[in-house]
Amino acid sequence: MFTLTAVITVLSVIPSIFAQTVWLAGDSTMAEGGDGAGTNTDGWGQYLSQYLNLPVTNKAVAGTSARSFTSLGLFASLIDDVESGDYVGERKSCDPRTPFGIISATVIEFGHNDGSAGAIDNGDEDAVGDAYNLTATVTEADGSTEVIHTFNFYITNAALSLTAKGAIPIISSQTPDNIWDGNVLAAPSRFVPYAQEVAGNNSLVYIDHYDYVAQAYEALGETTVDTFYPVDHLHTSPTGANVVAEAFVRGLLCSESPLKNFVNSAGEAVPSECFE
């Protein structure tokens, strides 16, 4: 006969038994060490785990874009790491894992490095536009040329591959730079609506991380937010990164993602409200 203590012990180890993991794919704004230059910056992905009852594996790499995360094989590596069977999908009521919902989720967030580079390709720029089949030809430093695709192409392919492997992709928009227009942050880049399009076109959960960060920043005010950026208008201090992580959690709680069922009490207490 099971005692209450034994039942609690079994329940506490179920996440590890079924390899529950949240994977993160993104650039320096998400990555460990931020800009990677030892400048007291850090990415928000390093602070997400304190708000979840699941382990978080941060695979973000500074300086990458949707294109270079693809061309460098980083998406392929991530897809390989997500083991087949990690996610069992919608379970029947007789499945003992039903209360625990999802097993593996992957947050994909790019945009800061995806803009056009100019006459010489930088390896990160995407073709301008949001059509999946749109391409462009860019010139490399050695004079050779390369055909590149759109942001939507790279993110869609990664998301669909992760879905096929058994993970649940969450498409998150890029975060704001510390650039203000009066008392509000400057308008987002084109990659914010692009990310939303990818999610909508593929029936995936979308987190408007840009607007949730903007909401948090504007409540704090420009003077306070300036202290979050020790070297430039892009890379956050650890304190700033934690605010950005809180904003993601608020967006997650306001979404339809089953991952929100794994937000802990600290996550439930993050500031800000859901958008209408």
C-alpha cells in the first residue's frame, strides 16, 4: 500500500523519468553571457528556469540569426537533441502522465541579427520579405554569391522539424532594443510581425515578447531601464535579463501553450497584465 510520502516521491521524479525539458534557440539577447565579451551582460534564457517546474536547456548562441542558426547546424543539433518520444501529445485519461501535460517544448526567438547587411553578406541577413518561397542572391566577401531565404522560411522549417521530432515549438518575437520614442519604446522591426505570421501559418503558439517587455519597461521608465544596458542598447545586464525573462513568463501565462501549466509560484507572481 502506498503511503502519502511514497506518492509524493513518485510524482516528484516523473518529470525526470519522462525527460521533460524546455529548449531555447535564439541569439545573444537569450544566450548565456549575453554578448559573450565579458561585459556584465546576460541573456534572458539564463533566468527562465527559476519560473518553471521544468529544466531549461539554453542553446542560444550570440551573433546568430534565423539563417545562421540554420547554416551553422545549430537547429539540426537541437533537433537531434530532442529525442523522439519526448512528447506524447494529447493523452487519454488512462495514461498516468495526463496531469503533467507536455514533455518537451522549444522556444524559438530571433530577429536582432536578421536585417539586411548591405553590399557584402554578413552570413546572418535574410531575404527581405515574409513569403516562404522568396529568395535573394547576396555577394560574399570573396566575390562569390549565395542564394538566401526569408526569416519565415528558416523559422518555419525549424519549427516543423521540431514538431515532427516530437517537440512543441513556441514562436517568440524578438525583444526590444533600449531605444525610446518619448515615453514609449520605439516601434518593433519587421521581424516581430514575421514571427507572428510563422506561428499563425503553422498553428503554433506565439508569444509577443516584444510587447510584453515593452509593457514592463514602460512601467519602470526610461531612467531605470537605462541601467539594464551597461554597454549598448541591445545587451542586458543580469538584472535586465531577469526582467525580460519575467516578461516572457507573463506572455506565456497569457497564451494557450500547455507549457504555462508548468509555471511555478514565482512565475505566477511576475508583474504586468495580459493584453486584450
